[in-house]
Amino acid sequence: MPNPPFHENSSTFRILAGISSTEKITRSGKTLSLFSALAIVTMGWMGTAQGATVLYFQGFEDVAPTNAWNYAIGNSTVTQVGTLATSGQVPLDQGVLAGDKSLQHSNRVNGTGVLGTVTFSSVDLTQFSGLYTGLYIEVRLSSTGTSANGNDTGDYFRMFSSINGAAFETDSAANADISLAGRSNARWGFNAAPLSPNPPATVAAGGNLQLQSPPVGGGTNDNNYSTFRINLDDSASSIALRLNFLNDSSGEFWNVDNVAIYGTLVPEPSKMVLVVFGLTAACIHRRRSKTC
Ligand SMILES: [Ca+2]
Ligand SMILES: [Ca+2]
Ligand SMILES: [Ca+2]
Ligand SMILES: [Ca+2]
């Protein structure tokens, strides 16, 4: 079990620091009731934008991160590749998103179309219960090729979630949480984004989202999908992920990087209790001096 990254809610503390300053409250000669102070704190708390925290991560580097989401490669069409191995592919330098490595699928040996699979191990989500909410899986994808090649209508990338230990469904567009087909030698980098709808391509776990990329045209194009999300229900106790890939030429490549589970930190009730105690004490103090 990894150590969840600690995410401090600094904005909240800035708000509290301002409220708890008796000098600031009384300097203008105005008084602040306990009710008003609590209302301000609550509004500040609710309005604090909290970014998502990476709970599990896989960047396919040689050295695994401390919060590694472990994976197993199903067959030899999927390989860990580096920037050098992908340097001749189009678009240029888009085989790896971050770090030195990514995972790449290509039927480089058997050009008849062999399914490539990568399975990410089951993650116990109960460890995050009450601590993080709004969990989701995110996967980044690019499609590269030799100069005139790329992924076509019959080539695909699919994501399958497994909730609470259920078996992965068999490989089909209708069974996948997300199924993305290529089109006319489609090639795009990790910075591509569809014109409509806006990224990321998102589905609830167990749902079914079928896409074709690019929506129109083909070849090298920025109007493509590069970010995919599966939203998890807070009640799920475990999640596993399988990625399936297919193409049928040694000049067609699917690349994935930065596979992660994110969650948003739930404000700690204990902090709220401390705030109430602090405000109450401050108010009692001010009542004695008739300022509250
Ligand atoms: Ca990487
Ligand atoms: Ca092709
Ligand atoms: Ca093809
Ligand atoms: Ca399904």
C-alpha cells in the first residue's frame, strides 16, 4: 500500500489565519458575530478549489515511483520503449509523454493483428474511503506511425475497468468502458485535443463510450483524443484496469503514458472542529471586552 501524497489545504489556512486575527476584526471598530465568522469560514471552505491528487501512478520508467500502479504486459506486441526507440515516428517525439519511457503496442513482428493487453493490478480503494472523493482513472495516449502510416478504422485502443474484483469483459467495443478506433492512418501526439467535445473523453466505470479518432479526416492531425478518464464511484472497494490494443502493421503504434488514479482530498473534520473551538475562544475573549 503506497503512502497517499499529503495535500495541504493552504487556501483554507489563509482564510482561517485572517479570521482568527482579533486585531484585524477590531481595528476598524466593527464587531464580528460568531455566526458571521463561521459563515465566512464555511463559505471559504466550500469555495476552496482543491486540485486532484495522484494516488497511484505508472509512468513506465525503469525505476518505479513510490505509489506505483503495478502492471503486467500480456504479450510481446506491447513493449516498454524509450525516446530513442520512438524518435523516427510521426509526429516527432510523441512516443513518450513524460520521463524516458512509455508503453507501446505495434504488430511489429506479426502484422496480422494480434491483440495486445496490459493489466493494472487491483487497487484497494477502501484505504481512501472518507479521505478522498471523486476518484478517477486517467490514461494518456498518442498514435504514431512511420511517415505515411498510422492507426486506421480497424485499429483500436480500449479501456476496461474491473470493479470489486469482477472479471474483465471480453474484448469488444460494446464491452469496453472506452473504445477508440483510428481512422485513415491517424497520427497524433499527447498534446492533441478533439475540437468537440472538449477533452478529456470521460465515462463512468462500467459505462460504454465509443469514439473514432480523428472525428473526420486522418493522417497527422491535432483534432484527436489524447486524454481518457474513467470516473469511479466512491462506494467501489477495488478497481483494476486493462488496456487492449490492436493494429495490423509494423508501422502503426499506440503509445500510453502517465496511467494514474486521482482523487480529491476531503477536508478533515478535525480541522473544522479546531476552527470552531478557536473562533469560540476568540469570541468569548472579545465578549469580555464587549467586542463580540
Ligand atoms: Ca513515462
Ligand atoms: Ca495504417
Ligand atoms: Ca491498420
Ligand atoms: Ca462493459
